[in-house]
Amino acid sequence: MDRKTVIALLGKDWERMRGLIRSTLGSDVPLLDEINTSILDNTGKMLRPMLTLLFARICNGGTASDESVKNAAAVEILHNATLLHDDVADEAMTRRGIPTVMSRLGAVPAVLVGDFWLASAVSLLSDSSDIKWTLDEFARTLTNLAEGEMLQQQKAFTSDTTAEDYLRIIFCKTASLFVTACECGAKSVKAAEAQMLAAGSYGKALGLAFQIRDDILDYSGDEKTGKPVGVDLQEQKITLPLLGALSASADEALWRKKIHDIPSHPEYCGDIREFVLSEGGVEYAEEKLNAYVAEALHALEVFPDCPEREILAFIAKDNAVRTK
């Protein structure tokens, strides 16, 4: 199964969602409009709005609503707004193989464009049938994203990240938006409570698995697949593969000291990567990832067999094997 198959199933709803994103982000400020168009012409997989539409359909007999389409568009706009801000925080030069707004124009324009996208996401939600629930959901997600980033920054300075810290960081920074994407799809068609709970459970498990796979690829990936290797270590991020290796080591304090000293000893990155690979850190993380994939699949059991359920199951399982 590939992305084209999913988009074909979503049909007109997918096209309506993409058109709504472009019209919502239109501006009579030429520079802003040019930047927005450039970003939209180079989007990623658009997985999050895909989840919104899939959950709307699976909860409503294969049919999404106008509100489903709006929620999906808002989810995608919000996601890209956070990426614009992340690029500033990370001083990222490229994203998806093209120069970032931050690298082209500087931090201030990148932040302002991100703010414009955030405001645009909110504008799409202004006539939601349950506006309090919807705004609370998006506000909670934004709070999680900010807190997760700040906690990660703090732990990069102290190098004392625990497994509990790590799970909180990846829930806040990644899984929380997956939860919102899935729940907003279900809510848009007035899904039953059991379906809402299942959508949230699936989104959380999928989001955690998704981020763990990214963190594994930072150690075991291949530059040829398009996934850079070693970025997390350069930024002193202690992720699950490293936590797994540390838990198996008798010299945890020594390795944490090396992580702390990476800015003055960048050559330690190679030593730490070899340590993770030799101590079974990747295998440790893969075991945890597979447990979250199983949780996501379990959450789907409340739904009837249908094409949407098959696709959602495939998306969950793909995290066990994807290479980028």
C-alpha cells in the first residue's frame, strides 16, 4: 500500500482539504504569499491530516463532513507552523531537501510566517460545531509542543534525561499532535465515546512509535535513504536507543559525562554512537516501538473491517520498517 492509494480513497475530501489550505494561507503581502506557496509546493507526506480524514470516515460509515475537511486543514497548517518555529530553534538550514525560511530570510521572518500559519489554523476552527472542545484541543496541543521543546532544551544542558523524561518529551513534541489529528477527525462526525477514546489511543501510540522510529534512524539510518544520522547526538539529545544502552552499561556516569562534553569534544559523538550500537540500544528501542505499534492496532479493534481500518493498521505497522 502506498500514499497514492490512500489519497485515491480519500478522493474529493483530500482535494478539498488541500484547496482549503491554500486559500486560507493566501495573502496580499507578496513576500508572505511567495513563502507560503513555496512551503505548500514542498509538503511532506501530510500524514496528520490524512489521519483526521481517515478517522472521520471510519467513524461515519466511510464519509467525512465539511468540518472534517476543515479540521484536517487546520491540523496540517498547525503542524507546518511548528516546523517553521522548530527550524529557528534548531538553526536548521534545510527541510525536505530545500532551504528553510530561516536560512533564506532569517529568524524573524521565519517566526512571523509561523505565527501567520498558527493564526490561519485558528481561523479555520472559528465556526466549529463544538468550538470550545476544538479550541481547547488545539490549545492543549500547542501547550504540549512548547513544554516538550523547553524540557528537551533543559535536558540537553544537564544530560540527565530519564526514560520518563524522554516519553514526556516525545509525547508533547510529536504524539500530542497525532492525538489531536485523530480525535478531531472522530469529533467532526460526532463519533461515539468509545470511538473517540479509540482514536485518541491510536493517535498516542502511533505518535510515540513514529518518534521512536525517527530516533532509531538517527543511529542506524543511512544517508542514502535521506535520513541524516547523528543529528540528535550533536544536539546532546538523549533518546531511547541511548537510554537503552545506558541502562545496560556499568559506566553510565562516564557516558553521560561524554554526552555533556560534546560541545567541546565533538569527536565523542562517534564513540557514543558505537556504544549504542554495541550495547543493543537500537534493539532495546525497537522492542519498545513494537509494543506501541501493537497498542495502536489494538485501538482499532472497536471499528468494523473497512478500507480505512486497513490503511490505519498499515500506517501503524509501517513504523517497524520505514527508513525515512
